[in-house]
Amino acid sequence: MGSDSLEGSWRPRVDDRLVNEVLMSALTLPTLLVAHELKLFPLLAERPRTLEELRQELNIERRPLRAVLRLCASRGLVSIQDGRYALTPEAEEYLLESSPASYSDYLNLLKATSPLLTFESVKAAVLSNAPQAYGGGTDIFKTHEEQAEQARSFTRMMHGHSVGPASAWPDHLDLSGHHHMLDIGGGSGAHSIGAARRWPHLRATVLDLPTVCDVAREYLTQAGLRERVGTLAADMWQDSLPKADLHFYSEIFHDWPPEKCLLLARRSFESLEPGGRIVVHEMLYDEEKQLPYPAAAYTVGMLLWTEGQQFTGPELSALLTQAGFVDIELKPTFGYWSIATGRKP
Ligand SMILES: C[S@@+](CC[C@H](N)C(=O)[O-])C[C@H]1O[C@@H](n2cnc3c(N)ncnc32)[C@H](O)[C@@H]1O
């Protein structure tokens, strides 16, 4: 300890709010996962309830229950009015299992992989520059090819995360002149569903690993879109791409280093006819690569799971230009999400 600092009229130059925000945020996710496991949110969705009512329903003591509720309230997931706790619109849309855009399976996966979200795991990822998921050092998608259950949990997690933005980006492009969208690494098919709902003439194909296509067919059936949206079990790196006039990549580029993204963009350029369009959907960094906070945190997530990182808009534009696309546009679409799009001349 510097003894000088204790003398005279020394004060820190700034207060410690920021440091407390950052350090205390470590408790938010575990608390949210506990609330999710306790099924606190569906209980509040039935009707606003007092602490005493919740205590009786959940059989938990007042002190811990109040602590959980107040942390949720401080983050805007719960509101408190006249002594009753209720869900905010954000919690209703994204935290209830019954909501179409539910992050419930996302929370389930975070719970199941909670050893990843630790000091040891982040340290190992930072020091080794190798993903740590599933025991570390593996390509998670190769693991998914062999472990159907892990592929299913991952795909369900991605579905909840994708439904909201998938309902929005198709409003930002005129797809009336396009006929067939190839949703490369399409996962659950959330984005094909979003596009097909917005553009009723459009057909789509979800291209992904065989185990993932099985899950996609379940979601497509639920959406009543099996006639217009098909699946294709294929390897996006090696297999020839079927005919389509729109190539769509959501959260594919952020899984890979830029040189591999360029390879994908070039494969699309070769496969599309002139006039064909590429769309890349990602959560983008701003140009300084500092904000928004979720994009910066997501890049640490990518260290833990993949070889990738989040991009800035200009980085995606440059990749598409390098692959030969023209008329590049960047459009913010929903929350932190954006698309980059270009046309084959
Ligand atoms: C981060 S997820 C994105 C899923 C979906 N596009 C979305 O935004 O919801 C990455 C997807 O790429 C798929 N994928 C990874 N390697 C692949 C490959 N070689 N061929 C086809 N799909 C692949 C994964 O199975 C997974 O569904």
C-alpha cells in the first residue's frame, strides 16, 4: 500500500462506481440462472405477486428471495409496484419458456456449461488461444457431428437467441426479387422462418450438419413452413452449394477467423449467379471496437467456444468487397444486430 496515499488531502480522482458495476456484475448471471431454475419468472407471469406469496409458492426464505428479486429489478427484468413484483416486457418476451423468442434454452445451456464461465476457463482460453467448451481444444462443431445431444442443446440455445432478430432483418431488405434463400449454417432455421414469414413467395433451405437439420425440421414443422423451407445436411466448407439467389449467414462469420470468413464469402460469390445477394447477420462492434458491451463480452464468449470474434461493420464490408461483391450496405436491424449485404455484379 502506498503510504503517501494516506497523507494530507489525497482523494481518488474518480469515484468507484464503475469498478463496483463491473465487479458486482459477476453475480448477475448466476442469480438469473437460479431464478430461472426456481421458475420464478413463470410464477410472476401468472400475475404480480407479493414477497409473501412468492415465499409460500417457492418455499424459500424471505431474505434470499428478496435479494434475487431486487437484483432482477435493478437490471430491469422485474418491476416493483405497490409491494407486488411483476415481469417487465423484456422478461416477458425473452425469459418465459412459453414466449416464441424465449431465451430459456439459452439459460439452460449456460447452466449446463457453467464451469466455462469461470476464472480458470477464461484464463485457459486467453493463455492458450484455444476454445474451452466441451473439455477444451476441440472444434465444437466436430463434437456436434458426433454428439447428437450436444448439437441439439446448442441448436435450441441458438434458436431462442435468433428468433427476435430473425423477425426484424427481413423488414430491412427488399427480397421481392429473390426466390430461394440458402441459410448456410442455418441452425434451427430461425432466420429462414423469419424471412419466409415476411416474404411469402420466398423458399429457403437450411444447410447444416445432419444432427442440426433434424432439430431444424422440428422448428419448421412447428412453424408450418415445411413446404417452403427445406433442410440440407451438408458441409459448408466442402460440399457444393445448391442453386439459390440469396446466401444468408447468421452468426457464422463470428465463429471463424477472418481468412476463413473470406473463404466462405468467395464460395458464395462463385456459387451465386449475377444479381445474387449475400447477407451476413451479426452482432457488431462499433468502429472503435470498444462498444457495445455485449459485443465485447461476446468476443470473450467466442474465445471460449470457437476460433472467432465479433466484427465491425466496415470489417464485414471489406470482406464482402474482397470476395467480389458490390453495392455493399450495412443496416442496423434489431437491438445490437446488423446485416451487411452485397450483390454479385
Ligand atoms: C452459431 S450457430 C448459427 C446458427 C444460425 N445461423 C443462427 O444464427 O441461429 C453456427 C451454425 O453453423 C453450423 N456449422 C458449423 N460448421 C458447419 C459446417 N461445416 N457445415 C454446415 N454447418 C456448419 C453449426 O452446426 C451451427 O448451426
